[in-house]
Amino acid sequence: MIYFDNNATTQIDARVFEAMLPFLKNMYGNPSSVHRLGRIAKSAIEVAREQVAALIDASPSQIIFTSGGTEANNLALHNSNGLLAISAIEHPCIAEPAKCKNAQIIPVNADGLIEPEAISKLIKKRPDFVSIMLANNETGVIQPITEIAAQLNEHGIIFHTDAVQAVGKIPVSFSQLGVQMLSLSSHKIYGSKGCGALVVDKSMAINPLLLGGGQEQNLRSGTENVAAIVGFGKAAELAKSELETRHTKMLELRTLLESELEKLPRVTIFAKNAPRLPNTTLFGIDKIEGEWVLLTLDKKGICVSSGSACASEGQEPSPVLLAMGISAEQAKTAIRVSSSHHNTTADVLQFIEVIKSFGV
Ligand SMILES: Cc1ncc(COP(=O)(O)O)c(C=O)c1O
């Protein structure tokens, strides 16, 4: 099998799995318990907090563990009390809660990028809170978050970024980005599903979504998913120490894939000229539906996605591509290849051979 769907989820790293195991077996204490098993669990969470903080250049007290990226994003948006603004290309777990808050939508250009003028225009509407993703899950396009933060910070507007896809693939520094909140997810960086974090600038007083036992500094009640948090910490530690080698490997594969795809006359690579994640290529084959390509590749043991995992259940064209001005017809051709450092040149070449067999 060839797995090219790492933006949907990643395979848990064997070292992460090993780190988690004791907390699923013998070290099952509740971190709120005062006895020794409780204390072991509590201190394991604190180690993980340090590891996650180190990955993104934040301080441990800024990390609030959640059940994943979706909860982190919902928690962030819960803290907009005035006019909320989000980009037109956000993940559904930002776009859907934003709908309930009648959010302003910030447009992107044909490359999938937000232009400074769009932010200047937005500022005139006096939003209290802006959420713009760092890297897009479908196209891989990386937004100029530092520049946008400089514009927004001047006006005291709270700025949140969904860094779920960026972290572990490119260097991400919470302190340098200039945002007040940032979302993370463990299963995108070879950790387990069901775990993530919201990173919050401590100068901000935030309101929790979940009320109860007061865990996570009163900001996220609920007994902690200790094993998953420990795994997230280990995954973060590995992502930090291996970032450069992983990046180099993924970029090598992407360069090979795209140079081969470009030889095929019916292929279009979306957002080709924008700064993008090293592992992501979104492309379409003229007049062939992405869904058909996905299913045909699946029969040959190759896993890809046709747009985002959530969108792939429906036949609707990707809102991300529509926002870039791409026609609905062409958007429906989209196929996403998202690699990991575990993929090989042979994987890419085999993939290309199958694509060529479609007579493109
Ligand atoms: C950009 C982005 N944000 C948030 C999420 C949601 O994260 P989780 O699956 O941990 O809820 C995803 C998952 O696909 C994503 O790609």
C-alpha cells in the first residue's frame, strides 16, 4: 500500500506508541488524584506540555490540551465577542462555528493567498477577532501570518491561527508569528487521534467552552486523555528534532512528483506558485473527476484524497478552490497527494505510472 493522505491523518510513530503504552496499562491514575498514580500521570502531562511548547517556541503555561484541532479551533472562536472574521479557505471546524457568528469572510487571490489590502479593508469594519489558517489542508498554501499579525496587532484585534497542518512540516514559532492564539492537533504529526492544543498568549483572559472539574487551568474541564497527551508530547519532541530531515525528504518527493506531473498535458497543479507545505500537491486532470481517480487509485492500493477528507464524502466542489476563482467543474477534478517522510521515490514513480495509465 502507498499512503499519500498524511494531511488527513498520519501513522502513529512507533516511538510515540511506546511512550503512550504505559499510560494505557499500568499508569492509569487520574491526574487530579493526589496519590502516587495520580502524581505520575500529572507529571507526565507536564512533560508533554513542555515538549509541545518547545516545538512551537511557546511557554508551557500557554498550552491548553484539548481533544484535537477541532476543539481548539472552537475554543478559540468562542472567545470572539464582537465581529468575527475568517478567511474563505478555513477548515470546516472554523468555517462552521463562524457561520453561527455571522462572520465576515476574507477573500483569497487566485494563488490562495490573502493580500494585505484585504486585511486593510477588513480592519475598517472593526472586527474584534480574526482567524486565518497558517497552512491550508487542501492546497498546502502558507499564509503570510507574521505580516497579517503586524497589521492586526496595530489595531488591537485578536488574531488566531489554525496551525494544525503547518506544525511538524515547517518551522512554527508562536512568539514570532505575532498571533494571540494557535491551534494544534496530534494526529497530524504522528501522534494519536483525539488530542490537540490551543496555545494562548497569557495576556489574554479567555473563556472556556467546557465547564466542570477545572482541569487545564480552568480552561478545559474533563479528565485528561493522559496517554494521548503523552504521545502528543513525544510526537512534538520528534517533530522538533527531525524537522529538517523530514522537510528535506518531503520536499524532494514533492519536487519529483510535480516535475513528473508537469510533463502531462492534461494536469494542472493548483496554487503552484504560492509558498506551500513541502508535502502537499493538489492537482487535477482535465475532464476527469477527482473522485473517480481516488477510487481507481484505491483499487491499486494507493491512498489519496479528493480535496479535504471532510469534503470527500460529498460530490461538492472544494470551497477552497472555489474561493480561488477556480470553476466548479475544474474544482471537481482535484486530487490531493500529501506525503510523509516515510514515503519513497518508488512510491512517487509508481503513482505517476498509474496516473499516466489514465491516458493523460
Ligand atoms: C487545517 C485543519 N484544522 C483543523 C483540523 C481538525 O483537527 P482534528 O482532526 O484534530 O480535530 C484539521 C483536520 O483535518 C485540519 O486540517
